[in-house]
Amino acid sequence: MRLRPVSLTLLLACALLACGTATAQSRYNYGGSSYAGEEGFVVFLEAGLANPRDTDNVVAAVGPNVVIPEWDDEFAGRIGFGYEMGNGSTLGLTVWSFETDQSEAGVGTFEFPIGPSDGFSFDVTTEIQARTIDVAWAVAHEVTDSFEMQWSAGLRYADFEETTDGLYGTTGGPRVAAKSNQGDMIGARLGGRGSYRVGSFSIGAGLGLSLLDGEIEAASSLTPQPAGTVPLILTDDSRSGSILDLDVRAAWHGAGDSVSVWIGWEQQEWGDIAADLARNLPDSEVISRDRDSVTFSWVKGGVSYRF
């Protein structure tokens, strides 16, 4: 994977922003309020049920009607580790991961989206895996005694993989269908979070934007391959993508703010990195809506501990 010059510029800007913000925080008293917190290592864990949305995962068609299986809610998790400084700055590493699959089978008269093929039965499974790894510098600032803002800047690696495998029953005999899309990208992430606190309880929301560069690989094939056709293998290493994430939560803080427990909801929109390049090929029997993004939505709970 080769990073384009714009990626290097983004990463450099990200690093300069983080360093500059930390320096300014140590020198100035913004808004007439200073930050004086505890120091120590921080570890946190989030877990919940997530669902991929907007995949438009068509597995077969009957005339103008398409078969789109529903995704079940599956486990998603995030773990993080960092060091919190007394001036409100934190340097941390965070990993988020999600994996799910769905299966669908049918008997009748169908057209299939993988390859130039139609037949009388199908049995296919689609699997999605997604992961992000972040290294970020965050700076907290007490706007008032009750309201706090936190700004973050850092690097993000994102990986998206979608595979469809199964068996088609056709008049020419059974055919093994296989299709995949994989995106690997790296770039900069900027984020902001605000929280309002009353006593030991707080409510807050965060918004983040990642701008990424990398590559997408796509493949599509039938075995045995129909006469006059060839499997698709496509690699494009000049791609860009983005991830927009929104997080809201309600939290309880205890043990001198060393422990926090929260519940919340999060949505991530993965643009372009989740594009389906193997959809609507020239020899496809089924025409589906183009897809260039996938959204992950999940309800979660979390806990953090500073030691």
C-alpha cells in the first residue's frame, strides 16, 4: 500500500496540531479556567451489539424483486490504553473490532449477482469484518466548572473486508460462487468531545472525522467459470476514504474520578473504503444499487480505570 502525498501532509498536520495544542494548553489559561487533573495510566473497555447498515447485500433476484438478508446484531468491542497527564493531556492507543455474518438459501427460479448465471437454488454466506487502530493525543479543557471540552488529533488505520461464498444450483451443474471486497487505509483523525457534569454524573457527545488513503482489492468468480468469461481480480492502490463517527453517552464517575462507567450509542459511516467494486459487472444477471459506504451502528457500555 502506497500513501499519496496528501496523506503525508495530513499526518504531518495532525502531529503539529497535537503538539501545538499541548503547548498552548500548558502556557495559557483559556476562558479564565485552568485544568488540574490527576496523572496516571488509563485503561478502558467498551462492548456492545452492533449492526452493519446500508450494505444492500443482494444474494439473488426473482424478476424485479431482490433477496436481501437481514443482519443480526453482533458483538463489537473497543479497548484502549494510555497515559493521562495532570495538565489534561492524554496519549493513547485504541483498537475497535467488529465481525458478523449472515446466510440465506432458496429454491425456485433465480438470477444471481455473481457472474453470468441463473438457476434453481442458492445457499450463500456473507461475512463482514471491520477494524480501526488509533494513536492519538487528546487535550481536555474545563470551559466552566460543569462543562469540559476535549480535542484530539492522531493517526488511524482502518481495515474493511467483505466476503460472499456459496453454491449455486444451475442447469449447467452446481457452481461455487465467491466474491470479496477489502479496503486497507491509513490517515489522520481529528475529534472533539463535550461533556456536562452534575456531581458524579455526566452526559456528553463526541464527533470525529478520519481522512484516509490506501487501496481496495476486489474479486469475483464462479467455479467452474462459464465459457467466455474470466474471474474478476481488481487492485486499486490510489483510493481515498473517510470515516465519520458520532458518539453519545451518559456516565457515572467514582473513586476520585479514577473509575468511570457509561452507556451510550455510536454510529460510524465508512465512506469509499467499503465501496463494492465487484458489483454490477458487465456480465451480471442482477443490477443492484451502487454502494460506496457502509454504516456501523451500536449500543454499548464501557468502563475506564486510572491507576
